[in-house]
Amino acid sequence: MEYRKAKINESKIVCDIVQGTKEAVYPHYYIQAVVDFFGRCTND
């Protein structure tokens, strides 16, 4: 695996990865109301 800083033109890809990870992981640790709250706070 290679680690590097994302370029500004890759910001949409990074955002999509973060959103997908939150949707996949948060429900395992938080109740749905909390997942929904974080989703509303961090979406565009």
C-alpha cells in the first residue's frame, strides 16, 4: 500500500471514501439516530 497526500483535484474521491466508510462502520458502533446525525453534519 502506498500512502501519499491527496491532490486538490482528488478531493471528491477522498470525500466519497470517507462517506462510504462512515456508512459502513458507524452503524456497528452507534445507534441509527447518531449515524443519521453525523451524516447530516458532514454531507455537502
